Amino acid sequence: MPRSQGFSTSLNNRRQSTGLRPVIVLCVISILLLTFYIREGESGPIHGVRSVVTTITSPVRYAGSVVASPFNALGNVFSNLTASQETLSDLKAQNEELTAQVAELSEAQETASRLESLLGLQSTYNLESTAARIIGESSDAWSRTVTIDKGSSDGFAINMPVCNSAGVIGQIIEVSANTSTVRLITDENSGVSAMVQSTRAQGILQGQPDGTLRLEYVTTDADVKEGDIIVTSGIGGVYPKGLPLGTVSTVVREENATYYTITVTPASSDTENNEEVLVITSLTSDQQASDEEVAQANDAPQGTSRTSGSGSSESSGSTGNSGSSSGGDGDGSGSSSDGE
């Protein structure tokens, strides 16, 4: 019996040894092939064999991928259907958070763009101004006003002009310590001394009950066309010269009429809460119309033709009647002073 046990143990050892030999041989072959593969060039025999095998097996692998794709999709569907309520809640919360972040970044980008435009306006026209923000607007249909978040404690006063990045939006009509009310130029009680930029034809830009703008008192011998830019004339001492007000949208000449009927599209078509604005706190002498310019505007309210030189163009211009040209800035009813 002992001899038999010894023979059995020797046989088991031989079997284990025989089973390991193929593994060792395969490892040695793999190492040798890897070594040759690394050392040989791209055109070596092993690389060639690998390329042939890849070419042969590629269609099989592609077919397997096509066959497996629907099953993978079904697996994803079943995985979603069997997802726990906690997982779905987490995903929903993440989605809401990402949506909020996108909205926040978009708003920040819009704000940065508006501030950049405001700084550009301030720099271009050399404005002495203070920034403010719109915090409310009128709720009735009879007036068009907005409220800004600064007032007398910030140096604001009645009649100060207010601009956004597009141009003039109105002027302050009421002031408290921390807020101010701004009458928009589209309000029917608003009136701004204005002129056609290209010809210096003068007029009064007045708001209408329907919220539109009209350039009044422009005589029919003036050169005015659709698309002309309307800017402040500086007459009246409230608004600096040359600030954008709007663009001529229609010009109508009635038979035997003294003045055109001119509709103007505002430069700033809308005002929004949280929008940044500039309040112009003071004017330099260069930003106001001089006495000579006022006199010339009264003498030649029709301005000049488009073919005239720039020198005569600069010297001409004001409103269709002298009374309007010398005190046009303010409300249309005359209740607001011209700031002088």
C-alpha cells in the first residue's frame, strides 16, 4: 500500500507539470512575438500578419456591432425604466441646476454686453454721467415712465436726461432720496429738440398717445427721407447735441401743408427691468447749442440739402417755429422747464 501511494503522488505531479508546460510555452512565444513586433519596422512580417487579420475580422466585428446595437439600446431603456425614484430625482435636480446655470451665464453675458455699449456711448459723447438701473415701469395706459434705483442722494435732479446703450430714452421728472421717475420720450407729454442728422433740418420729437414718435414742425422745404437718423439738437440746454433718438420710418407731405408728418422709430424700442442706464448729470458748453446756433436754427429751420458742404450743414438747423426751437426739451405741455 505505501508503494501504491507513492506511485499515485508521482503521477499527480507529472500531470500538473504537463498541464503547466503549454502555458509556459505560450508565454515564451508571446514574449518573443512582442519583442519582434516592437523591434521590426512597419513593413515587418508580424505587422503584415496583424494587418491581414484586422482586415479579415473587421466586417465580422462591424456586423456584431450592428447586431448588438438594438440590444444595447433596449438594455438602456430597461435600465431607465427600472431606475429608482431616487436616481430619477437626482437627475431631475441636476438638470434643473444646469438649466439655471445656463440662464445665469446668458444673463451675465447680456449684462456685460449692455455695460460695454453704455461705456462706449459715454466715451463717444464724453458724457458726465452716473449709471443706474431700471427697477419698475408705469402700470397705467396714460403714461410711459420707468423708475430707476438712484435719486437725489446720488446727485440726480429733475430734467436730467437718461440714456441706454441705444440712445436717449427720456428725462427725470420726479426725484426722491433713493429713486427717480423717468418720463420716456414715447410719452405723449414728452418733447425733445431734435434734428435730422444728415441735413440738420430741425423739429420737435414728440411722443404720441399710441406710443409712437413724431418729428413735428419740420417744414416741407426741408430734405427728409425714410431711414434718416434723428439726433438731439442741443437747443434748450437739457440734452447734449448729437445723441441718437430714432430713425425716420415714414414721411408724408399733405397738400398745402406747411409741415411734414414724420413718424420716427425710437432708437431704443423697449426698456426692461434691471436694464442699466446712464443719467447725464451735467453738460459742457460744447455739448449745448450756442446762441449763434440757436439764431441760425431760427433763421433756417429747414436745414440744408444733402449735396451741401458739411460746413453749412453744421451751421443750420432748428425747429419749424422759433418758439419751439428755443425751449423744446421737456414735456409737450410746457409744464417741464428747459433746464436753463
